Amino acid sequence: MLEASPVQGFDANITGTSNYEDTAGSDVVVITAGIARKPGMSRDDLVSTNEKIMRSVTREIVKYSPEAIIVVLTNPVDAMTYAVYKESGLPKKKSLDNRAFLIPHASVRLLLKN
């Protein structure tokens, strides 16, 4: 998005924060919250743990940015995207996972760096 903004004629502002109020009015919110799968942990255990986190994060996102598109990068991404979709009450097209985008590695690094 940042790279496309001058070409497409829109302003982009990327904010990394743990304070949901800082994200108020966002057009797009990217969720990376959650834990990584630990040795011996089943996929079901990971789903259970990260789903609780996703639901909590989603409630705050919708509270401060009710019109935002939510991009989910937390594993297992398919289950977490569904949890966000159900919790948000937003249309399906507003809850996307990383499979919805074919982002080159360098662009992701640029996004995370900024």
C-alpha cells in the first residue's frame, strides 16, 4: 500500500501500536497477534489459544475502526480469519487472510520496517 500510494493518488499512514485508540478510523488493520505453535502443541491447541486472542483483538478493532478491512496474518490463518469474520459481524469481504494477497517478500519487509 505504501508503495502504491503516490501512484494511485492516496495518502498512506502505517502505525504499529498496542493501543487500539491509535488505530481509530483505519481503513485497513493487519492482525499479527497470537502465539506460535510450540513443540508438542497440536493444531487444535493453537486454534483454541489464538482464537481467544483474535476475538479480543477483533472487538477492539471494530470498536475503533468499524469500517476497516481486517487482514489476518496469525496462524492457523484459515481458522483465525473465520474467527475474526464471526466476531466482527462485518461482511466476508472485510476479513481477509494472507492468501488473499500475493505480496512479494521485499514488500512485506518494507511494510514491517516502516
